[in-house]
Amino acid sequence: MMIRKKIKLSPLNKRRLQNFKANKRGYISLWLFLFLLVITLPAEFITNDRPIIMSYKDKLYVPVFVDYPESEFGGFLAETNYRDPYIKEEIESNGWMIWPPFRYSYHTMNKNPATPAPSPPSLENPLGTDTQSRDVLARLIYGFRISVLFGLILTFFSSLIGIAAGAIQGYFGGKIDLFFQRFMEIWGAMPLFFLLIILASVFTPSFWSLLIILLLFTWTQLTGLVRAEFLRARNFDYVRAARALGVRNLTIMWKHVLPNAMVATVTFLPFILSGAVTMLTMLDFIGFGLPPGSASLGELLAQGRANVHAPWLALTGFFSISVLLVLIVFIGEAVRDAFDPRKV
């Protein structure tokens, strides 16, 4: 017999949750954002140029996860093109295939478009194709996922480092705070945009290399806020009492001071997320972002700028990034209202 335990919220957190729900715009934006994220996370199962699962001569294959050589199905190439008429007929005559709803991946080319690339929207390509005859809808789904995951990962790690640095500065103060502040002034004065261009020209950009480079410069966003909260709380009576009782500094920082500092910090996280998504889009737009050929909202915008005769490219890129940023900002506003001390 399974026992279900309900999560019990404190009266303060209940009021915060009610305040968040009271902001209808932010509450609806949260559900829309989660809906889009849930749809795009399993992108390979929604739009792909290979079957999800298939059977060939009484043997099961999962092409969505495994790259099979064409020799497995009577061909001779190193990689199987499941859209090839010969391979498709060979497999279907000796088994079956279950395809995703949309049979295009972000790199799949429409080799027989009705008009030269970029071709306008059609039944086969609902949002048209780009300059390389790749399906725009598939690239939009994959690009949305990359942008959101990049922003979430960068926000998480930069906030983690920034909060830790601000906590050490504010709690200990003195020379530690003095030297750290001078270091941050020098570090923050570096031209991030030009450094990214220089590093991108030296190293081959990738998802993780871009993430690490941006992490080196974005962790300072929350440091000042957390530092101020710890400076304010380090002389409170309950902190002094804990010190007098011999409680370790790390325990005081983690259990007593950090929860109070997080109230103000959480309200900034959605805006840091929107900044991370914007940074990746901007780098892709100018050609210093993800490797060429990667699904990217910024690259889609760049194609739209270079091909004004194909408005579906610019409109798709513009509305997709606009909707994403608007949803994140609205969620941030609702979180800010939820943690507003005047309302709780």
C-alpha cells in the first residue's frame, strides 16, 4: 500500500505561492514556458529524419539512439539514410518502421523543393526552408531547446559561483572583501564581447566551450547583491549568538544567513536566464556562436537579415526569440511579486 505524503508549505511560502498565482500574466507564462520546454526537450522523437524504432528481418533497431551502417540494410554507406527510397523500401519489405510525426531533422535537406531555396511554407515544410533547403520548423524546435538549455545551465552555474563568492565577501568582510572587490572591478572592466570574438577565432566554438567562456564572466551578476545581504546580516544578534556558541562559520552561512539572502536573489534568476539566452542568440547572429550547421535561433535571424525576399525566415526567428524572452520576463515579474516583502 502506497502512502502519499503531501508537501507541506509554511504559511510564508503559501502566501508567496498565492502572490505568484495572483500575477495571472506570470502564472500563465510559466505554464506556457513549461509546455514549450516539454515539447522541445524530446525533439528527436518529434521531428527527425530517422525512425524512432524499427524491425528488419525480425531484429529490432532504435535509430533514434544508435547510428547503424547502411550495410545492415543492404547498402554500402557508413551511415544510413532512412529517407532514401531504396533503403526505405528494403526495410518496409522486410519489417516495419515507426517514424516521428515530422520526418525532418535540423540538418535534413529537402532535395526536391517546389521552388529554389529558401522555399516558402508548404504542406511538407510548414515554415518553409532556409538557404540550404533545411526545414525551418525542425531547426526552430532544436534551436529553442538549445537556447533554453544553454540559458538554464549558464544561469545555474553562474549563480552558484556568484552566490558563493558574494557570501564569502559579505560574511568575512575586511581584507577578503577589499581584495575581492578590487579583483571584481578589474574583472568586470574587461570587454566581454571583444574577448568572446577573440576566443571564438582561436578556438573552435561548441556548446560547452561557449558555456565555460561565458561562465567566466557572468558569475559576477549576483555577487554584489549577495554580498550586501551578508554584510547586513553578519552583525545580527542571532549570528553573533551562533558565533558565541561555537557554531562553525560555514554552518552559520548555510543555515542562517543564506536563506535570507536567497529571497532577493531568486527574483533575479529569470532575468539572468533571459540575458543568457540573448547572449547566445547574439553570438550566433554575428557568427561567433555555435558551430556552423547547428540549430540556432540567432543563425535563423541572420539568414532572415541576409534574405529579405524570404520573410518567413526573419519572422520565424523574431517571433520565436521574442516569445521566449517575453515568457521569461513575465515569469520573473511574478517571482518578484511573490517575494515582495510588502505583499507577504
